[in-house]
Amino acid sequence: MMPAENLEIPLPQRRPLNDDHLLPLINVVFLLLIFFMLVGALDAPDTADLSPPESLASTVPDDSAWTVVLDARGQLLLDDQPVSLTDLAVAAIERPPGGVVAVRADASIQATDVVDVLDVLRGAGVSKVQLLTIGKP
């Protein structure tokens, strides 16, 4: 046996310090960031507090539709701005023909109020209207 004092343990060689090992981690983090930005699309919060009526099939608005809201107080909103039925008719006439109008109404609104809005839209030349509802659970 050799004496312990003559035994030398080689020290590991130190590599020069560089950041090459961080690049794959940074790439993965940016890819995850981009993925969640694309998948987790954020919608603008609704300005009107609505509880839409229930139906057998829920309705998803067309992407090209412009939205008319009839809230629980009976207030009519177009592009989150209060309007009258006359202003709604003028705005509908000024829109390009062939567009889709999505009507969101609160469940507590009388059906006659919704029919009044639909009559104004029809009189302004709107041919496609979607009544937005939620599906029954």
C-alpha cells in the first residue's frame, strides 16, 4: 500500500464559463410564451352585465358580426355606447350591406323589446341577425 501523503487526487478540469447551455432554455421559454399568447386569446370584458337566455343550442357570434346589446335595464348599446332605436337604424344603414348583426339581450327583457330592435334592423336593410344565447347545461 502506498502512503496517503503521496496519493494525489486529480482535480476536475474547469471549463471556461460561457452561456451556451442557457440558449436552449431561453428558446423553450420564448416558444411557451408565444404558444400561450396565441392560444389564450383575451376577449375584451363585457361592459354590459348580461345573463343571456338559455336555449337548446348556444350561439357563437360570427367573427364579422357587429353586436347590439339590450341590457337588463332596457338600455340599447352599439359598440358599447348607448344609442336610441333611431340611432341604431342610422348606424345599420351606414354599415356595408350583407353584414351580420349579433343581438345580445338579457333574459329578463320583454320579448317585445327584442322584437322592436329586430324590426328596426330589418327596416334598415339588415338581412342576417343572430340572437346570442347560452346552451342549457
